[in-house]
Amino acid sequence: MKLSARDLTRLIAKPDPALAGVLIYGQDAMRVSLKRQELVAAIVGPQGESEMRLERLAAGDLRRDAAQVLDAVKAQGFFPGARVLLLEGATDQSTDAIKSALGDWQKGDAQIVATAGALKASSKLRKLFEGATAAGAVAIYDDPPTREEIEADLTRAGLTRIAPEAMRDLTALARVLDPGDFRQTLEKIALYKHGDSAPLSPQEVADLAPASVEAGVDDLLHAVAEGESAQIGPLMVRLHAQGVAAVTLAIMAMRHFRALHAMNCDPGGPSAGIQRMKPPIFGPRRDRLLKQAQGWGLVRLEAALATLTDADLTLRSSSNAPSMAVMERALIRLAMMARR
């Protein structure tokens, strides 16, 4: 049978002992591996004594002895409980060996969990699992995780007390991080919150999320957009000492003010516009950018973009003007516009 990602999530939450096998396949090996780990752990339990009920086979070994799959499925273990035969790197050449095992499978035999890379609709291996009544195949795509998957990850990490705003930020974070990085972030948050009964806050999510390499520049851009002209000089001195070029500042300032402009151009206003931003904006930064967009308005943002375009053209021209001075003057002009 053909399984969806949601079906797999439910199967992980409550394994079906009547299911002979599951094929998990997809282009992203990391995503496939994570789902395989979850399913195996759900059936036999976490690592430890459950390893005694887990048999591993490499698909390449089946070329020499195809009967290994059936033997492993029928083998009787010394430890009670459900057993799993993990078959990694399966290909169409593994189809016959797996077909024989699925055909002879009976309740109480080891359940087959097979993984594979991207498989076409014409794949023999994929057709085998999709056509079986007691087995299933599920494709893992690079789509953002569903709310159900995010909640399962949070439960697994032991995070149950979460403020609604923090949940919104975690959902946005899950959409921009790789699954492995997102889980590591949740583990870090869970370790930080261990013994703390207070709900997880948006500020804690922002503080514990992976740091951005643009954080120093963000400080400068926020100062400009909020009219804090006195902070521009010291921040630019620090960024220049770190090796940040004037052209880089121009590009990032243009990106920042274009984002504010896009928010204001939304028919529903900045509040609706910020929800459409890609990648999503979350945490205190979201509230800060929304306030900036509302404060500037569409007309002044268009003037700000014109000022930045002039500065960028000057930097890229043959002018002998000091590049950092040109950029600093432009940013101070923008800060003065914000205070009007």
C-alpha cells in the first residue's frame, strides 16, 4: 500500500504488528535516516537491549545470498518482543529477495524496515511494497514538516510547556532548518529548560536558535531603521574592523528595506505581509521588523530604497570617494528620515 508522511507519523506513534514491512525512500538521505530511526525505535524501543531484537543487513550483500532476508525474518530471538530486520540501501536488485520474505511473512516474524534513495514510479521495489496488502511504501520529500511532525519532535524532546508565541516561532524555525539541525536545537532547548516549570518563551527560542552570521550587521540595520543615528558610527567602525565591506552593507541594507517595503505592499498591510516572508521571520525580530514597517510607511520606504540605490551605484562606480564614508552618510540619511 502507498503510505503518506502523515500515515508514517501515526505508524511511528502506534506501530502496527500486523504490518510485514515498510519501505522509506527519498532523495534526502538525512530525512530518510531520521524517519527510519524513529520507526525502528517505535517498534523495538530505544537503543540498549532492543539491539538484540534488531537485525541489520546491507542490500549489497543480498546479491551473494538472497535467502538472508527470509532467514532473518523467520529467525527466533532469545529476547521477547517485536523484532525488526533493517535493510539499508535497498535497490530494485533487492526486490526478489524481499518479495520472497514478504510472501512467507507471518505475524510474529521480524518486520522489515527498508530504506532507499529516490525511486521512480516504475521502480520494481517501490511497486512491490505499494502493491502488498501487508506492507507499505512512503516517500520522504524535502517539504517543511507538518504541525503533527513538529509536535511529535517536541514531545520526543520533552518540551510540553510552550507559550503560543514560542510555538509559532518553533514552527517557523522548523521550516528553515534541516531536520537534523532542528532536532539538535530542540535538544539544546530541552536541556536549557530542564527543571524549569515556566513555559518556553519566544525570547528563549530566539536566544537558543542557531546564530546568524549576519547578527552584527542586523544591529546596524535596526539602528538605521529605528532612527538611532548616534549608533551608526560606532557600529560601522566595529564592522569595518571585522572585515565587512561597504558593498556588503549596501546589499544587506537594500535587502532589509526591500523586506519592509514588501510588507507594506501587501493588500492586508504589514501584519499580513510579514507572514508571507520567505524565509519566515520569528521571535522578537518579527515584532521589531513589523514595528519598523508600520513606522516607515510605503512612501518613505520608496525614498529609502532610492537613497540606497544611489549609494550602491557610487560604490560600484569609479568614484574615489571612501566607500565606508559613502555608506555611512547614506545610512545616517535613512536614520534621519525614520525620525521625521
